[in-house]
Amino acid sequence: MSRFLNEKYSSLKPYVPGEQPQDMPRLIKLNTNESPFPPSKKVLEVITPEQSSRLRLYSDPECRPLTDMIAKFYKVMPSNVITGNGSDEILSFCFQAFCPNGAVFADITYGFYKVFAQFYGIDAQIIPLRDDFTIEVDDYAQATGTVFIANPNAPTGIALTLDKIERLLKQNPERLVIVDEAYVDFGAQSAVELLPYYSNLLIVQTFSKSRSLAGARLGFAIGSDELIADLNKMKFSFNPYNVNRLSILAGAAAMADVKYFDSCRKEIMAIREYTVAQLKCLGFTVPNSSTNFIFAGYPERFSGQAYYDFLRSRGILVRHFGEPRTTDFVRITVGLRSDMDEFLSVTSEFLEGIE
Ligand code: PMP
């Protein structure tokens, strides 16, 4: 820490992203929930030399045609959509803009919520998950701060049904509920259809998972005209050109290629179900996943750290969160079928080694 850093940030604990090895010829990377499939061919077609030469110009602050494509896909108006440099940026704006009465979120959820709350000096009310890692929405009934719910949740993979989200919205119409649907395309139900009925609902999504564009850094929010205008106020006070020219084109093309999007997510769900079944056969505890990752552990036999270390030594990268309630588990991103077969075979070897 230099002597110039504002003292209010001296105890800030930044988010720790999963490892991004740049030279990974033999590593199987199952640690940051990226898609194992490349972006749509339509994306590659729009990133032309001509478009690249236009990088000398600033991008469109309105992010057209990306916002238009998102609006079309979700059957809302462009004024109901804002795009950002990853959904992390959108979430950051939400914490800054919408938490005068604090933020409310689960003890086990996306780790960035805690970081944003600390960054912006927001009181965080932490609601523990139940013992089986599920969210009980009635536990939120008395909470007054803005609620952040990852649905499906991370790193557990467990989804809430839409009627549970609706119950949360009904608890207090004066309280904003922000539903982070980063993984919703892998088997959960989006709350977008509730938007016409609940002005206290804001939905955040990303292109990083189901649309194979993690490196393009693209996220978006859908909500009422008023909420989106508020978020634009934040954006235009921070970085009007928050999405770069090529990512705008890439995102619009990815959104338009519904066929490819559907085939990728279906394939990922099928590979997930196959892998989960195999892990259960081996004796693992695996909560029901509606995401592109699997949260798995075998608390009776070994620690998450020992399993992580063994996989790492065999070139398989997964994620281990060393928090007290998650330390027995690892989070495994669903990769290609061949990746998962290799992962399962190394897992069997690990189990044999500890018998
Ligand atoms: N929400 C959740 C629940 C996530 O797991 C992630 C990915 N780390 C994000 C939001 C942010 O994704 P991105 O910034 O890539 O859109």
C-alpha cells in the first residue's frame, strides 16, 4: 500500500478471480464457468478488418444495436435495457445507486456482493442459506435493504422457482430485488416475465456463460424505464463508452443466433447431467445444479482442498472456496464431454488413492 491510498480503502478486500493461466496447453480449465464452446460463427463474421479499423472512433454510448437485440429477445423496449462492461459493472452500479438502506444477500453466494458492499460503504445484512444450501425466501421477509439474489445461486448451482422470486417481490413493494441471472439459461426460469407486474424488480444477466463471450466483457440489466434511467445516470457519470465497439457487435450477433445459443446450452446441460450422475455413483454429495457448474464434495472422506490439489496436480483446474461452509466442496465448470471424462477418471484415481 502506498502512502497515497485513501485510508478508507486500506482494509478493502478485493474480489479474487479464478486463475486465468495464459499458457495452458495441457490444462483442463474448469474453474471460472466459461463456456467450453466458441462464440457463434455469426460473432466471428461481424468482427471484420473494417470494423476493427473503426476502433479509432469511440463506441456508441447507447450501445446500439446490442441494446435493441436484447430488447427484441426479451420482448421489452430498448429503454428497459442497459448494457455494461460485464455484469460486474452493472452490479457495481446497482450497489452504488440502489442501496441507501443497505444490501441483503446470502452467506454463500457470488463473492463480489460482499466486495461491492465494502467498496461503497454499504451495510450488508447476510442471510444464511439453509443446511442443504437452499435459499428460504421467508428468511428475507423482515430485511429492509436492497436484496441481491443470484438465481440460480453460485457456487451451489441451486435455482429458486419463479413463484419464490415472486414471493420475495411481494414481501415489500418498497424494497428493490435485484435478481442476478448469470446462469439462468442452464435450466432455471428467468424473472423477465414478472417485470410488467413488479416495479421493484431488476434483472441482471451476462454474455459470459451461455453466450460464450466472457472475454468480450458484456453484461446487461432489464428493468423499468425509471430503474434503467437511474443506471444510465451512474454510467454517464462514470464511463459513457463502457462497452467497446467490437463487443457491441459481438453481443448483438450472439443474441441474434438463437439456434446456436440453444444448442450450446442444451449440450452443456446434458454433459452436466451425465457428470452429476457419475459423481453421485462415486458417492459425492451434489446439490441439484441448474447452472454450467457442479458443486460437489464428499465431506465424510476428504476435504475440498485435498481434492482440489489432486486435480490441480493432474492438470485439472477447478475452484475451491475455503469458507467454513463451503470448504468440503469444489466447484467444477461443465466443460466438453472429453474434459469431463478426464475429470471423472482423475477423480476415480483420487478416490482409489485414499482408500
Ligand atoms: N454474477 C454471478 C453470479 C457470477 O458468477 C458472475 C461471474 N463471475 C458474474 C455475475 C459476473 O459475470 P460477468 O462480469 O462476466 O458478466
